[in-house]
Amino acid sequence: MIDKKRFNKLLTIKEELFDREKKYFSIHACSSNSSIRRRADKTAENDHRLPFAIDTDRILYSEGYAKYIDKTQVFSLVPNDLITHRALHVQFLSKIARTIGAFLKLNLDLIEAIALGHDIGHPPFGHDGEKMLNELSKKYIGKPFLHNLQSVRILENLEKRGAGLNLTFQVLDGILLHNGEEDFVKTSPTKKIGFDYLDELIKKIEDKGYIETEPSTMEGCLVKICDTISYVGRDLEDAITIKLISRENLPEDVKKILGDTAGKIVYNLVVDIITESYEKDYIGLSEEVAYALYKLKNFNRKYIYQNKKIKTQHKKLKKMMNLLFEACLEDLERKNIKSPIYRDFLANMDEKYLNNTSKPQITIDYISSMTDRYFKEIFEEKFLVEKLPRYFE
């Protein structure tokens, strides 16, 4: 336990950090003292860390973050240790965005928190798994399952036995609006703020499936475009590693403008964003580089993400997803407390969650929290024959 004298010194240093932000930050940056939380938070109020740094730590030590380690990015069923998992992707994103943010004099703590938390809602098996759960969610709940919505749901309503992490609005806003990155030349923050606004956004996305709204902060806008930068080159390298495509297949104009390796692509995109966005009230790309990025994304979509060679198990996976969903839902309806949904999920949740959440939603929450490996383990437990003992004594 830290003594009062040393603690007061830390709080004095904290005030100096707030003052340093005023002197150093761009006028377009989000200051730490503008942060707001949904609930009063004595820990955050009395902590020596700045608000967004607290959020970063809360995300970093969350259960959802730990599960990144076994959620693959694109190639879920390819047995290769060099393939990118989400744990690596969020670190790439954080590093790239903080590098740019330092040049633009933005809030690096806010950037890091958004980057590390943005994909926590991703289910097993990447975007294929997301589409499968989306169909089930629409059928049983009447609203879409989208990983950005689920990320906010996990961080606000499922972590800490259902109490949530009580993160700041600015972090949750950046996480909610990180996806659906369009092929833009520049994007500006809305500067809207407040949890009523956040709840309104969530409702609109649930109703429409997607809304064209930018994050409230420059930091959120930066993470949004850097999400593309962090995966577009890395997915290319992964595809080359498993010999799905060849580097020579890249369009010549893309190679000329961006390069032909992940390192060159990231470097050139980072340089372009810095030079185009410095001292501006938006995050932007030059038209030439934006067009090259657009072409690279289309190349990846056609030859990697939609490649039939990596979709051969899709029908089996979808059937497994449907079977496991129905089995878990039935276990809830029958109150089968020996089921893994009770043993591994509800046993760790507050009773309020069980009482206030529909059974289909609980099932969605459970399956979406699974890693690729755990999903296959539970499917085997529920549906495959197990050996009986040699002797029954």
C-alpha cells in the first residue's frame, strides 16, 4: 500500500501531465481531462494514471483481450504458426496509429486504448464466423450481430462478471465506429460526445446494420484508417506465406506507389497520412495513395478473402455453428447446469446478467466469446462420441 505522501506526489505529477498536454497537443487532439465515463469511478478519479491510460490497462488485462491469442485474422483453419492472429493485429494497429499520432500531436493513450479494444467482439473464425452469428442473431433476436457492436457490449456489459469496465465514451466511440472503413481521401471527427449519443448510435446500427458516421475524435478517425493499413499488407504476406498467391500477382501500379511487401506498404501509407494530415482537422491520404490503397484492398478481396481455396470448409463450419447454437440454447431452456454454457460462461457471470438477458442473447454472447480452439473443443464435447471406461467398477 502506497503511503499518503508518495500518493499525493503522484497526483501532483498527474496534474503536470494534464498541463503538458495543453502545451504539446494539437488543437485537434482529444485532451485526457475531457474524458467522461458512464458511471462515477473512484478508482479512475484517484488514480495517478491519466484516464485513457487507465482504459488501456483495463482492456489489456481483460478476459476478452486474452482470447485474441487464439482468434485468427483470415486463415482460421491453416496450420501455420506464422499466420496472423488478432493478438498480433491489434498490436500492429496500435503501433502504426501511435507512430502517426505522435507526429500529429494526438493523444497516444486514447489511440492505444481504441486500437487494443477494437476487435474484442470478434467471434471464432473471423468474418466468416461473424456472418454466421449474424444470421442466427437476426433469426432468434431480431437484430444483427456485428463485431463492433459486440466489442462495446463485452466491454460495457460482460467483462467483470457483467459489471463492465466502465471505459470512457471516447474509447467506446472509437471502438464502435472503427469498422466499415470506406475508401476515403480524408475523414473528420464529428466531435459529438456523451453516452446518450453513444446509445443512439448503437440503436441506429442495430436497426440499420450500418451507419455512415465517423468517430467523435481525431484519434478515433486515425485508428479507423490505420486498421486498414495494419491488415492489408499483413494479409498479403500471410497469403504469400501459405502460397495462396504470389507477390508477382500484385497490380503494377500498386507496387509502384505502395510497394510489394507489408513493410513497404505500411511505411508509404504512414508517410502519406502524416504529410497529408499534419496540422489539419482531418485524417487524410493523397488521392494517388488513396487510389492505390483502394486497388490493393480490391485485390485482397478478390484473390484472398473470397478465394475458394480457403472456403472449402465453410459449409461444415456453418453447420457446426448452427448445431452448437441450438444445443447451447436448448441447454439453457432445459436448465442443464452440466452444459459448458453454464460451466464455462454463466458460472462466471453475475445473477443480474442471467435474469436480465434473453436465452438467445446469452447463447450469442457465449459463442462469440469463444476462441477458434475452444469452439472446436466444445463442439467435440457436445457432438462426438467419447470413449467409455474399459471396466465399470
